[in-house]
Amino acid sequence: MTGEVNPFESLQAQIDDAAGYVDVGADVLERLKRPERVLETTLSVEMDDGSIELFTAYRSQFNGDRGPYKGGIRYHPNVSRDEVKALSGWMVYKCATVDIPYGGGKGGIVVDPREYSAAELERLTRAYATELRPLIGPDRDIPAPDVNTGQREMNWIKDTYETLENTTAPGTVTGKAPSSGGSAGRVEATGRSVMLTAREAFEYLGKDIADATVAVQGFGNAGSVAARLIDEELGANVVALSDSGGAIHNPDGLDVAAAKEHKVDTGTLSGFSGAVEEFGNEDLLTMDVDLLVPAALENAIDGELAERISADIVVEAANGPLTPRADDVLTDRDVAVFPDILANAGGVTVSYFEWVQNRQRFAWTEQRVNEELERVITNAFDTLTETYETTDAPNYRTAAYVTAIRRVARAADEAGVFP
């Protein structure tokens, strides 16, 4: 693995790869490779002991041609300006790939939340929300959870915004708790879209996913839900799982639900009684399995590691888990990679459903949410494969970007250029 590849450069390379298959001018493409604005701010937060600590925070608004900016907020020590720029760009093309009316945004704070109390994290979140206040809102920019954030942080942002604006605006953020205007099905949405993409991919390629062997790298929300649904709803055999501490393996299959309980109880997958061996994350990524699901952070698989990938199909649950060089290697090796901007789009899709429900002041059932999500993902998959077949795109990622760029460029063209 590598931490040296710049994620923003990876995004731009992916757009360049699609450029030859899109009838769009070079000037328009260049505009679609850059964010419209990036906020960088320093937050001053009082700690529990009365001291003041400073934190660097960002919010990137990449493109709003198709609707309000939309994207998560992550709390992680490695958050950087280029990372949020890349992630906000991926959100633009993710929303366009599944054809929901949003642009792309992303935010983050450079912090390891494990080192701070809940009270300190609340003050940090509210300080950040105060800085975001002029930029966000139901018709402007709608944040959501990401790495190390969840319903709690979204509730704090919503409350801060509503208090300062003296209003009620639940659609300002998504990923909230249901009692605060959140949607049923939102917590499982990203993992569910990964499962749906895997199902469609196996069917499209003429393979049987029942009893297929599966390895999932990363056991956060997306990875754990995807693993469970692939196991329970598709009948596949999840033989390996990993988290930041390493990987567990059982060739006869792992009990994913029991592994999740162990993780919740102990904070790690290590020591899970259902595993017969443990090894490193890199060993999991190179296992000989039918399906590999990278569900951790970006750049998990570089060109060198891609040479050793043994899976037949890769479905990306994480954002940008492959470097551009890894993409090239796997394309040359005929490994079918179904990209993040389709596979993990369930989160933003159900966030869109949550936003719609907030504006209607009407809550959908979880069954309706899941049915609508399945419709969106399967339609997007069909469009992707049709584009792949009709444009001679070299891989499914390029086909997804061709579809997305066409949609964003069309919206920009119809709007024109304001003087």
C-alpha cells in the first residue's frame, strides 16, 4: 500500500481517462476537474481542563451544476486539503452516476477523535458548524456523516445551525438520528448498495454469487454491513475480514454477525473465536477469492499490490481505494472493478431520500427506502454497463465517469455561464 499518491491527482486522472470518450470541450473538462471553493479554517476549542486547542478544518464545494453541494464530514488525523477536494469531486460524479440532483462537497477536521471526550467533540463540532453556517443549508450545501462521524455529530450540526439561524431546518444535514429527522435505512445504505452492486456484477458477468468466496478489507459501517448483507441476502461465503488491527480468516466462512459483536465488545476483530488464522491487511487484499471488497480508506491498493490481486471481481466500498496505476494494472489483467462512485452511492442516495422526507415533513418506511435504493442502484448499474458496451471504455470506472461527466456537462451547458 502507499500513502504517497495524491487523491486529488487521482480524481483528475480518472476524469482525464474518461475525456476521450466524452464529447465535451477541453475547457469544460478543465472546469470539471477543479473545486469551486474550499474553506480552510482554524477552530479554537476549549478542552475539559480549560485549555484551548486549535484544529484545522476544511469544507470543499466542488461543483453545484446539478444541485446543492452534498457530502460527508470526516474526523481523522490524515484529513488534508487535497483529500477533501478529491472526495468532494468524487461526490459530484457519484451523484451524477446514480442520477440524483446534487453536486459534490466534502469536509473534515484534522483530529483523532479517540483522544477527546464526548464533551470536547461536541464543542469541536459546534465550532465547526458555526464556521460552516454561511455555506450550508437545505438549498446550499448539505453535510452528512463520514469517517469517525455519525448521527451524534449530525444532530449537533443541525442544532447549531438551527439555533444560530433561529429556524427549523432538518434538511440542513442528513444522516441524523430518526428522532431528529433521519431516515430509516440510512445506517445500512452504503453497505446495501455495495451488496446490490455485487449482485448485479455477478449476474452481468454470468457468475453465481451463491457460495462465492468473499474478502472484505475494512470493518467500519460500510464494510461490516456489506459483509453481512452479502452473506445473508446473497448466500456468498465471507472467508476474510479486516480492520485497522489486521485480518481474520476462516476458509469455511466467518459468522459476520458474530464478528461484529466481537468487534463492538472488544474494539477489534483480533481474537475472534470463529477465525482459524490472523494476518495483515495486505495479505487479505491478495487472497484468492471470487470477490474482494476494499472498504477502508483511499489508496489502499497501489500498482505493485495490484499485480498480486487474485480476486476475479472487485467492488469498491471505500472512496478511491485504488490508485490510477492500480486501475491500469487490474484493467490489463482483466480484473473486473466496479467503482466507488456506483458501489458506495447508497449512502448519498438515502441521504437524498432523507432530504426529500425532511422537505415533505413525511417519513418513509424502511421497506420503501430499500426498494427505492434498489431501483436507483440497479438503474445506474444498467446505464454503466450500457455505456461500457457502447463506448469501448477500457473498464467500468471509465464508463461510470463518462456517464457522470455527460450529465454534469449537460447541466452546466443548459445553465450557461454567469458574467
